[in-house]
Amino acid sequence: MAELISKQVTPSRIKCLIVDDESIAIKGIVNYIDKLDFLEATACCSSALEAAEILKKTEIELMFLDINMPHLSGLEFLEALEKPPLTIITTAYSEYAIEGFRLHVVDYLLKPIAFQRFFQAVTKAQTLFRSQLILKDEHEGTVSNMYIRQGDAFLRIAWEDILYAEGMQNYVKLYFKDKVLTIHQTMASLEEILPKDHFFRIHRSYLISISHIHKISGGHVSISGHHLPIAKPKRQDLLNAVVYKNLISK
């Protein structure tokens, strides 16, 4: 049965959902969460179906998800979510690890879970949670500067310097000539922020800067030595976008 855990919510804490059909496993994770001041045990439940209802009604930022559960497995549930929260898999079965990381989970914890491994996993989740693209300056209708939150600081970037973005479910890697930044952001929300006449979604996992394209060959585009796949339905649209960009820049 789903349960909202009644306690005072601290705004700076990451709101957690524990999904497991074993009550002792839930109690263990809640006990670990209570030891850390940056986590909040917001809700718990014993099935993926209950978890789906909680996610509809409650703001959840980190989910601890068991795999073997009735009706719908944890992995099946995670794959079905359009915008899942950051997720840490908790299971007694190591054979699902590859499948879990295919779904870009934060970490994969094997039961019984040692506190050291739990701490490593949630620290990684905290880093992702606190690294997000949250602000943009606009001048005369165009985006000028963007800011990435890195911990308690804000790093200013220029969108013109972004070569391409690689989406990984609920976070994105931004590639520049001299660095790579990881932000807690969906590809869809990033696509809304960046100027649409300068960036093109060539694949469900890649958003590229048209200005930085070196070559388009077959089903791939080359950007600064990186060769990225173009989804077949996107190829002609990309060529049209490149031609249009060249025309209006002359």
C-alpha cells in the first residue's frame, strides 16, 4: 500500500520515493535517508502501479526502485515513464545491471545494501540534481547568456559555444570544444530553451548546433571530430535546415 511519509519538508532536500515490495527493504532505505541531511523520504509504496499514482500527485526528485515486483517490474515501469525522476535501482539480482544502465539509472545497488554504497549512489544523484540549466537572459527576443547551476554556484555559458547535446533520459551532457558539462535536464526542455534556428534534433539522443557542423555524410554528421547518427526521418529536414541557415547568414 502506498504511504506518504509525514514529516516536515526541508526545501533544500531531495524528495525521495522508495518502491519495493519488501517492507524491511523500505525501512532500511528510509533509515539510510534519515542519516543524510540532503535527502527527504517523501513517500514509499510496494508496487510500480502505486508508484505511478504517487508520481502523478507528488513532486519526486529521486526514486529508489526495486526490480522484482508484482504486475510490473521496476525496469518495465521505468521504461514506460515519459519523464522519470533520477532513479537508483535496488535489487538482489545482479543480472539486470546492464539493462538498468541502458535506462540511464544513477546507480545500481545490490541487496543487502551497505551504507557506503548507498552514500556513493546518493552523492552521485545529488551532483546530478544540483547541476541544471535553469536561467537564461534574453535581449530583443534572442537568448544571450545561459546559466548552469553547479552546486550552489552558477556558471555562465554562451549557447553559441555548445557543439551538441547528448540526452540520457533525465539528464543531458553538453559538449563544448574544451569541456563536457552534465546537467539535470530533459532533452525536450533543453530543446525549448535553445534557439530553434540554430539547433536541430537529429536523433532522440542528440541535439546539434548547425553552425558547428563539419560534414554530413550518409547517416552521420561530424562535429569537431565527433560522428553522430542521424535518424532517417530527420536527414532531409537537417539538410533543409543547413541550407536555410546558410542562406539567411549571407
